[in-house]
Amino acid sequence: MRVNWFLMLGCVVASLYAWQAASTPAGEVWVEQNLVFSLNNFYAGRVWTIFTALFVHASVAHLLGNLPFLFVFGNTLEKMIGRNNHLLVFFLGGFTSFLLPPLLGIYSPDTLMLGASAAIFTLAACVMLMSPLKWSWVFFAPQGLVAIIYFALNAAIVTDPSILGPGITFDQSVAYIAHVIGFTVGVPFGIAWSAKWKKNLLITLGLFGVYIILIFVISAILGTPVQFGTF
């Protein structure tokens, strides 16, 4: 049985436990101090929170939003590189994405961070450089295209949200910079494990270019302005 299934199960079980534990004000404080990552928690000796926070999610929507991506990219990558390397990429990407933003002063030390999103972005970067044409029936698209679309969306929000189009808003509670960091961590692994990473990157960029053209064509046919927030 693939270890990726246990990662998915861990996300479900840890989230359900945290939601139950946080059902009272005192319980909520306990969860924030013992299950959710912050640099203050880490410095206070609660170093395990950098691990538990990868599995705990803030809400049902947060959990259900991450599980399909973990299922698709996680299962694909584990088939290619094995369970040990898969776990290495997942945890290294997640740990780095939690630690770097507060260490670099992007977030304050008391900022709470949780969820598997950034670690999943690390997996996605690897898949993009190793097998971009691998088809996903979940997203009904090549996995390389899915990876680059969501990286581009997060990178746009971090650098210039206005590029998404007028009237497009985004959730201020989401750590978009952590997603970008997670994806960046995955790139060297994808390069190391793929002899054809340059070709695969060009394929991915080609798919992304076709996607952008289709967005413009469809928008022109419908007579609506292009809004990249519809990624």
C-alpha cells in the first residue's frame, strides 16, 4: 500500500481530532499551541508542531481542497521515486515552507500556519519536471498543466494580485508565499530525478501557453474580459 494513502489519512484524522479538541475556547488555545506551527511555538520547545501542522487543516473546505491534489500528485510521484523519497520531498517542502516566511520576516513569529498545501506544491513541482503529460482524471488535465497553473496563480497573488483581473479577491488567511516556497523546493528534486527535465519544462510551458490562448479565445467568443482568477 502506498505511503501517500497514509499521508491522506493522517490529514483527515489529525484535522478531525483538532476540530474536536478546539470545540471550546480552552481547547482552541491548546490546539494553537500544540498542533499548529508558529515560530513562537517552535522556539518555545514545541518543535513537533512543524510536523503536526502539516496534517491539521483549518476547516472542512481546507481539507477537501487539499486532498484531491495530494491524491493526484502524491500517488503519481510515489510511483516514480518510491516511498522514502516521496516522504523526503513532502516533509522537506512542508518544513521549509513553514520555517522560511517567519524567519525571513515575511510573517510575524506568532503567525499560525497549518495544512499540507505547501508540501503538496513541492510534490507538484517534481511531477511537473518528471511527468508533465501524466493525465489526471480528477482534474481532467495533464498534471504538469495543473501544477503550473496553480503555481502561476499563487505567484501572481504574491507579486501583483491585480494581474488576476478587476474584482478578483483572494483569501487573506492563505499563506500564498508558503505555496511558492514549497513549489520552489520541489524544483531541484525534479531536476535531479529527471534526465529530461528541460524537455518536460518546455512541454509544461507549452501546455500553459495553449491554456492562456484558450482563455483569451473563449473570453472573446463570450464577450467577457479575461480574468485569470478563474484558474
